[in-house]
Amino acid sequence: MAQRGEVHDSAALIVDGLSVHYGGFCAVNGLSLDLPRGSVRGLIGPNGAGQTTAFNALCGYVAPSAGKVWIDGKPLRPKSPIAAWKAGIARTFQRTEVFWTLTVREHVELANRRSVRRGLDPLRADDLLPMLRLSAVESTIAAGLPLGTLRLLEFARAIATGANIILMDEPCSGLDRQETTELEYVLREIQERLGLSLLIVEHDIEFILSIAECVFVLDSGRLIASGSPDDIRKSAAVRRAYLGGAEIDEATPLTSLT
């Protein structure tokens, strides 16, 4: 078994005992997880389980009540989104957050310029846009793009910040099955090519069990299960969380519970 120091040395992100309270309500309760460098991991759970709140705490949008975070072995307490970005974390959102009057290229170049001013050397638009199949729409303003393309734009912008850790909040939300399949292919290809570390929150169970090497499951703010996609498929605790305490039918595929 790896010792604590060894885990820190091999991990892009370590979260230990993260909690977030809103008054008397505990939205996230003692969450611990790790994201090895160059890996893809999932964070799932029923609606309202605390996944987005955990992301908000890691990215400095809300203050954690307890817990510790390490980025590449260095302790971090993100006090703002800028602090999280400076530490090497980028993020996409469930509801697309873009500048609607800027073109695709302008989004990437804006993120890129800020990164270069920090002394980083992220991929430039000329290299990044073809990789993400965005060259054909590079002069199109964001308001004229379909949702699937906007998801790729957010991913491109995150990479252009120079971050190696990217938190993705429901990238499949609003996409049909074909669009989801295409997104998975591009994410997998680019992640492997660039060695990115991805932590993905997603309600599309089929997608997350396909793309992630390890999955963490939250229910009512608590981590109830973690393991390989096969472990999660077989977990009675996970089925119970998604079925809301109803009788568990072992023959019911987990992917049908969302």
C-alpha cells in the first residue's frame, strides 16, 4: 500500500475530508478522493448529492468548512477562482459559461494570453482548435454554436489556461446520444494526447462508466462508494442511493437508474 507521501507524489489532486456547510445544512460531508496525474475519474450521485458543491469548493466559489486539498503535492486552500486557476485548476460548467459575442478563436486566445502572462506555455489556438475539431467554426461567435460545440469550446478554453487539472461539471447535459458519443471520443483522445487529469461530474451513468478509470459516488454529501466502473455497477449501496431506498433488483442495469 502506498504511503501518504507516495500518494501525494503521484497525484495531481488530493482531497482529504472536504466539508461544506450552509448554516445547519451539510452539503458535502468529509469527502476524500484522489486524481492521479494523467487519469480520468468520475464523481457521481443522485441529484443534490453534493457534486457541484464539491467542485465549487475546489475552485474557490464557496469556502470549505473543513478539509485539505493538495495540488501536485502542494497544499492548497482556494480562496477564489483566480487562486484555483493559479494553482493549475480549470473548470467547465453544467450551464455553459461563455462570452456569447466572442468567436471560438477569441475565447481560446483570451485564455491563452492570461496564461502566457503568468509565464506558462499552453497550447496556442492554431494547435488546439484542430485537435478539438473546432477549426471550421473558429470565426463563429459563441451565440451561433450548437450545445455540443459549446462543450468543446469550454474544454478548449480550459486547456488554453495552461491547467493540467480540469474539473468538468456535467459535460453531457443537454446532449443526445450521438453528441455524447462524439464528446467522449474527443475527450478521451485529447486527454491521452496531452496527459490531462480530468475529474468529471456527470448524471449520464453510461458515459461516466465508459470513460472513467475510477468512480466516486456521493449520496447526501457523503462518499458511499468508490472503485472501478465494474465495482460501481455491482454496488448495492449505489443502487440503493439511486433507487431512493426501493427494493433493489440485481438484474436492473445501473445505467437505467438515472
